[in-house]
Amino acid sequence: MVEFYQPGESWVHRADPRVKLAFVASSILLLFLLQHPLIFVSAVLGLIGLYRSAGLPASRIWRVGRAVLPVGFLLAVLRAILYPAGTALIAFGPVQITGGGLAQGATLGLRLLGMALIIFLWLFTTESQSIVRGVVKLGVPYPWGLAIGLALRFIPTIRESYDTIVQAQRARGLDLDRTRGLGRVRALLPGLIALMVSSLRASENLARALEARAFGAPGVRRSTLVDIAFRPVDWLFLLLIGLGAAAILLFYLRFGIGADPIRLFP
Amino acid sequence: MTSLVEVRDLWYAYPALPGVGAQWVLRGVSLQLRAGEVVGLLGASGAGKSTLALALNGSVPQSTGGQVRGEVLIEGLDSKRRPVAELAMRVGIVFQDPEVQFLQTTVEAEVAFGPENLGLPVSEIEQRVTWALGAVGLGEFRSRAPAHLSGGEKQRVAIAAILAMRPRILVLDEPTASLDPRGKLEVLEVIRALRPDHTILLITQESEAVAELADRVLVLDHGQIVMEGDPNRVFGEVERLARLGLRPPEIRELAHCLNRELGVPAFDFSDVEQAVEALGQAAVA
Amino acid sequence: MILAPRLEAIDLWFAYEAERPALRGADLVVEPGEFLALVGQNGSGKSTLAKHLNGLLRPVGGRVRLNGEDISGVATGQLARQVGYVFQNPDHQLFSPSVEQELGLGPRYFGLPAAEVEERVQRGLERFGLRSIAQRGPGTLSFGLRRIVSIAAVATLQPPVFILDEPTTGLDWGSASHLMDHFAELHAQGHSVILITHDMRLVARYASRVVVLSEGRVVGRGSPQEVFRHRELLQAARLQPPRIVELVERLVISGMEIEGLTVEAACRSFLTRYRLKHG
């Protein structure tokens, strides 16, 4: 089974889940605001540094990259072609590749990569129950928090089931190499239905397992064995995140730095 | 002796599926579990064993819907009316596939989940987690991820997670069915150790285990209890069990085979020791 | 008579996750028409190894050969004609709105003519006793029946080689032995059967050869008799022979001439001796 969480003792692992959530939220927000590709390149490099510092192997970074890059690249190319800006560098008939288009495309692709790296850094270094504790502490009702935790817990299982289902189809003679496009979708449809049926069955079992553990006992205020509390260093992290985000925001709003996809400094 | 569990003429049908009428899965089951007993429940696939297990903590019919008749009393409480969470403190159910019952990503959190739901104070939860993991021999496994354990270890964590709710009654629904032989042994060892302090309903196809562990055996067939008695007597009825799709312990089968071929009831042994002695004597006679 | 192909896996390496290889140089030969049991504890690599034999998984190191030919260039959809695979969980392999259509799915994927598909479906329904539920949705059936349907749906492919991945888990002994008798019959007709199981009674009763896996490698092979006698091997692979084997061993130690891995065999063996004594 391939899970998200990679056990470890690094400072990223030990940081309070709420701090990490603050980092995820503020950095994703900034990624949407900023436009210049160089900023994204440095963000991606910074994130890779964070991965290494968290003791995550290069294979993990590569796995995220492999999942996102094809889509990111496609988006970048489409953007560059469909929204030309400025003078053409190369032109094939009506299709123009412009500097501005390229910059915007790169921004789009890198933004996707950056977001994926941020979210997966969070998932790789935070146990799902820790995420649950974090969001519950922030005021999300426990059943909702548990639902998030269970979703994270079962995504790899569902993924695994899907792989097995497709294998089972191929073992029955389905030749996926010969089907393309819509035909492929149609060929996979029975598998998706099987996945739905087996997931429904699994969720029934899960419901029984929850009941057997007295989940939702009426009139009981749930307690928690391991509570989370901010350490001084977590306050420091939070302060740094706040200051960093505020600084970038200030430069962006006051001086327009990073607001344009082509010129970094206006 | 007092009955901790009292099932009286229980009938149950799951909600009807489209195209298929409602069918009675349980058809007039009556049984008692007395304090301190280990009862083996055998039955072919589809006999209604798991449904019966779920009826003991009220999941059937409270969560599954469907039609129900008859009564299930858990320590005197009506399982149709009391909240499942309340019954779960008295009847702990362990399911066949440990994988699907895991809700957390560390062993500790998994075992603590039940007591947390009961709203117990932290010191009490801590104590129970330590105790329950000790009881299944996994004291050192607290910070491990359940997904990375062996099959037997996973099922032992699942048992610990139920033990931490401190139920007096344990219902184990085919706890060894998906395990390798060593995993089976590990789990049976744990069940043996839990015996003195619990009343246990062991649902299984492994007649060998039932023969060794159970004080009493029930056989369920098409929603009805068709055989009941001490393991020795029930497993002696080799042909009847075979007709019900069940396999008696191999040693009993051997005695039966020999008697059948010889045409006289020459042998009556039920374990390896007795068999060695009886066959040894017969061979020199 | 069916002529099954010879399958050969040579020094297979495979990893789902780079850090934890599931196969570490596994070797396996399946001779035409043999009934082979693949045993070993959970996670020892049994299914992973078996999935290489029909190209569901492709090795990162090593080769798989079918009748001497490397299969690396052959599509799984093609290999399915040679090697049928019944997966562990029936819910991962039921795709159709009715049992009847489920049985016809594989033959249709093969592109067989409608009349041939129909004939195979009808034979499958008959053979596995599914006639009365032919129109039911597989999802609405009991676990035992879903399992039988999943097996029947592979049987309609009529592959020369069957791989059965823990086919009896969750079945009672009656259904399990009924099912295995069916495969014993197919084996008698020349099909190869590869049985992945934890149930040593099935191994003793049906397999002619056993291959033991541990941590992604083959650590032992031989007849069931040989494997059950091999104490260290059993220990290492965390296996336990059937109770009857234990009894027979004890009797042999005590000086009796008795043999047999199954109740029937031990019973016959003892009676031969017992009657001799009584003249």
C-alpha cells in the first residue's frame, strides 16, 4: 500500500498541524496572486529544499512531479498558444508563440506544480489523525474532521482497488493498448462501476466498524488521548509565516513586484 | 449461571433489493451466552453468521434497516432500542478483515479511538491502551502504522481496539479467515488468553480451533440453529456436518473414516494424543 | 486434451514502492499440466509473482517466458488467452449487470463470435450451478456466490493455465471442495493450475508440487510430502502442515508404517496395515 504519510522526526513533521495548515493556506493564496515565472521557479526550489529538510527522499518529490508535470506542461503549452501576448518569437501560420504567452504558460504550469508540492508536503509529513486533530481544534466538528481523515486513509486503498479492477479486466482479455480516446473511456466504464460497488460495500463495513467502536455515542463529549498544543517554536513558525506572507503581499500591493508575468520589477 | 446474551426467536430480513424479494436471513434463532463461556458458531457461507453477530450490538437492525422479529437482550438491555454505541461497550465485535476496520494511522490512535468515543478521561484511555496492547502482545507496537504490520499483527491490533472498550462479551467474526497459518496461530493464542475474563462467541470455519477452544458449539444453517452441544458430540457427527458444508477436525474425520470402513465404531479419539495412543494399541493388537 | 504452455519466470525483481521490493529475484517454472501450489505468509510476494505470469505486472529485472518465448512484448489482453487469473476479492472482478453477461464478458473481449460466446456462457452457467441466478446482478449475491461467479467468468475464457488467488477464502468447506474438485477435473484434462493459498489441507489434497515464497524469493520447492517434512522451511515461511500430517508423523516415529497427507489417504494406509495384522 502506498500511503501519503512518511513517518519521520524532522522539524516539519513535528510542527503543529495548524501551523502547517497556515503555511499551506497562505502559500497557495500567494501562488494565485503572483504572476512572474521566476517567482514560481524559486518557490519550487524552496519547496524542494523543504522536502529535503523534512527528510523526504527524492523519489517522493519525483512522484509528485511525475503526477503533475504532464498536466502542467499541457496547460503551459495551451496557454502559450491560445493567449499570445506581445511580439511573436515563432509563428506557424495563425499559431504564434510569444514571449508573454510563454511566460504566462510557464506561470500556469509552475503554479500547478507548486500547489501540488505544497499540499503533498503537508500530507507526506502529517499523519491523518494529526490533520484531523488540527482541523477539529480550529473548530471543525469532529465527525467532519474524521471524514477528512478517513478520506485520506482510504484514498490509497481505493486507488489500489482501482488498479486491481483494471488488472482484472485486462486479465479477462480487455486490450487497453488497442483502445484510444472515447473507446478507452467506454472500456474502463465497467471497472469504474465495479469500483463504486466495491467502495459502497467497503463503506458499509466501515460504518459497522465505527459503530462497534461506539462512534457517535449520544450525550458523550469525546475525549482525545493525544492532544496538540503550540510549542514556543510553533509560535515562531507562525510568526515567520505571517511576516513572510505579509512582506510578499506588501511588495506585491505597494510596488507591484511579481504582479506581471513578464517584468518582475515594474 | 446468568445469561449475558439472550436471543429469543430472532427473525431478520435485510431490506429487499430491487428484483429480489425480502428473504429471511435469520429464521427463529434462540441462544444464550452464559458468563465466562466460549461458544463456537459454525455455519456454511450465507448461513447468517455475520448477521447474527451484528444483531448482538444492535447494528442489525438499527443501522441496516429491514424487518425484525423476536428479541435480543444484552445484559438485560433490548438491542433494538438501546443505542449501538451503548451496546458496543458491552459487546465488542471483531470483523474478518482487519484492513477495513482500521480508522487511524498509528496503532496507539487505533486502540484509543473507542475509549475516546466513550469520552473517558485521558489517564483512563492511556491505561486502557497500554493494557489492551499488552493483552494481545503488541506492547511495543504503539507508534507503528497498522498498514505495515503482518496479517496476524493487524488482527491483534483490531482485537486490542475492541478490548480497550472493556466489553464483557467478545464476538469474533471469522477473525482468522484471511490470515496465513502463523497469523491464525497468533490470533488463536490471543483468544485463548482472553478466555478467563470474557464471554466469547467465536464465529469461524476452522473447526480445529473451535474443537480446542469452545465449551459449546452451535451450528447455523439457513438462518436456523440446527446443531448444538459440546464440541466432542457435535464434531462426532461427521456426515451431518459434511452435509451442512462444514468440515470437522481432521482427527475426527480419520476416526470416522476408520469406523466406516471397518463397519464397527472401533475408534473414538478427538486429538492427536488420543489418536496416537488408540492407533498404536490397535496396530499391536 | 488441452496442451498447456510451459511458464518460466527467471530472476524476477519487482517493487510497488522503490524502498520495499516485493520480488527479489524469484524463479519459478510451471510445467505443462501441473497443479502447483504457491504458498507463503501474507506479503511474501505470491500474488505479485503470479501476476507476472500473464503480464499484469512487468518485472523491473528478470524475464518471463511462455513456451520459451519472452512475453515482454506481448499484450496482457493476448496473454489472457493462455493464462486466466482469478483475483482474491470477487468485488474487484464483477463488471456486468447480470451473471449471464458477466460470464460472457471475457469471451466478448476476445472477439469470439456471438454463437460461441453464448455456448460458453450456457456451459458455464450449467457447470457452476448458476442457471437459477443467471439474470441477477452479481452485486446483489452473497459473498460465496459472488466468488463462484468470479471464477466461472474466468473459466469461460477456457485458458490452458488457471491462476487461482486464494479462491476459497470466505467459502465454507463444502463450497470450497466442490470448487477445487472442479479444478482437479480441469487439471485432469491437461490444464495447468496455480493455486495461491494458506490452506494446507487444500495443498495436501490437490497440489502435485509446492513452491514456498518468503520475502520475494523462492525458499523451497518440492512435493507436498517433502515440503511438509521440511521443518526449517516451514518455520521460515511461517507455515503449518495439516493436523493429519502431524499425526502421521507421530505414528511413524512410534514405529508404525503409515503414510498419507489427507484423511482419506491416512485412513486407507492404516486399514491396509490393520487388516494385515488381523489376517
